[in-house]
Amino acid sequence: MSKQRKAVSLISGGLDSMLATKTIMEQGIHVEGINFFTGFCVEGHTHAIRKKDKEKPKRNNALWVAEQLGIKLHIVDVSEEYKDVVINPSHGYGSNLNPCLDCKGFMVKKAHEWIEENGFDFIITGEVIGQRPMSQRKDTMPVIARESGAGDRLLRPLCGKFLNQTLPEREGWIDRDKLHGFSGRSRKPQFELARKFGIEEWAQPAGGCCFLTDAAYSKKLADMWQSRGEKTYELDDIMLLKVGRHIRPRPNFKLIVGREEGENNFLHGYRKQFISIKTISHGGPLVLLDGEEISDDDIALATRIAARHSQGKNAESVELEVRMLDGVTRMMTVVPMSVDDMPEEWTL
């Protein structure tokens, strides 16, 4: 009897990785999934707390895909190692702060290390030639295979007919004729294949499910780096960049303003790490003050901005509670800032 061949599939939670995995499973290969946690994934963070996302399923889509396919999923935390990819991408950034080519190479490299440690034979990804402008081009795909160390153990079932033969094909583990020849930005071939497989539901994460592809998020991350004078971050930093309205009125501090109840509740968990501001005479958001060397004048400005975002924005005065880092609470009464006194460039 021939040896049962095993593959690990990079599961993002989207349709492409789902179809690529199913394609190889149909050829009798034992497939398990792997999902790398970087801290920047869209899913499972803001959807759970924003009212505008209340209709979206509250789920980890990678786990959900694994359940639909009936395969085991390994979730691996690479958030610390991934920092170098974000901060120092050798191939640069995309249209925002998305290091897509370095990211894909990193993911495949970690998957290659995993198959070496666990006795698996090859790696599957859901890449399609021409679908992503940076990482999914025919000229960059060999770069990923080479720099990751995976070489010809990396199989892309959705566009495999357009690529050179891989080890699984040469060894006869899989039939090349049963791979696909998808290319370009159109999703019609994927939808048709999904129908063929009987797949009726799938996630549609914007920007490949990564916040770094989002212009607004990238702007806030760049602002944070500039304010600190260095490109560093911790997990709490990148989580907070996903939540609230961020306003920088002065170089030494910014405000994080909750936009609704869910965000206010989330920000409440960070009150001991930041100066916090809450209106008490009127309904309003919780506001965190993030900065260094905060003066009384800075706090006065911050409270006026906080009052502007409260239900008392048109009142003659608003009473607020300011909780300092040492736990001391100040009660303040301020005149809300007018919209004319708040330049657009303050809002990140």
C-alpha cells in the first residue's frame, strides 16, 4: 500500500483557502489547516463590539472553515515574530502599511517549519495569480517559494496549471490535471467551484482580512510611530488602533473616543493605563488620553474635545470627570469646543 500523504493548508477564513484545501482533499490527501495569529486580523476584534457589524457572524472564520471541511486546525501565535515583518519589510509596503509579499513569505516559512517538525509532505495556499497586486503575481510567487524555504513543496491548487510542477505533482501524490487555472481579480471561477463542491456560505473579509490593508488603520499606525519616534508596537497598541475615533490635537498626545456603547465598554478595560475622561452632566463617550508629559493645558484642551463629542456639545458648559494615572479624580467644568475650532487634520 502507498503511504498516506499529508499536507498542511494555510487557512485564512476566506473562500480561496477553503477551495484550495477541498481541491486537494478530493484527491485523497490528508489535510490539516494552519492559521497564524499576527494581531492584525480583522475577524473577532471589532465585529463583536460594533453595532454596524451586528449582523455579521461572531466567529473565527478560520475555525469555521475547518469545521465546514471537517479538518483539524492548528492556530499558531506568531505575533511577536511578525513584528519584524511589519516594521522592516524587505520588499516594502503596498498601498498602505501592508507588507504583503513579506507577509506571505513569512507565513509559508512558518508552515514549512511546521511540516518539517510534524512529518507532513507539502503546503497548500489559496493564492491566485493576479488577484493581489503585490504578493499574488506570477513573478512574485517564485520569490515566496524560494525565500520561505518551501521551494517545490508549496502547492497553489487554484492556479497550479499556470505554474511549474511541484514535488507533489512530480511524485504522483496529486493529479496536476485536477488543479485549476484561475487568474485575475474576477471571483466568478471561485463561485462556480464553490457551487460544484456544494459550498453555499463563506466569509468575505475585506482586504484579505488584514487591518494593514486599510488606509484609515495604516494612518493611525503611522501616526503612532511618528509620535514615538520609532517603529515599535505591542499587542495592546494595535488592538486600540482598531477601536474608537482617534484625535491628535497636539504632537505629545492623542485622544481615543468611544463611538458607541460597545467601544466604551472595551475602552473601559484600559482606564488604568491611560488618563480617562467621562462627561457626567450629559451622556457621552469614554475618552482615553494617550501621550507623554501631559500638562494641565493639555487636559483642558482634551476635556473640551471630549465635551464636543458628548450630548452636551451645544450646551454652555459640560461637567466631566478626569481620572489621572495615579487614581486621583478631578472634576472639571468646561465649554465644549466648537466644530470650527477642530481642524480636520486632528482626526486620524
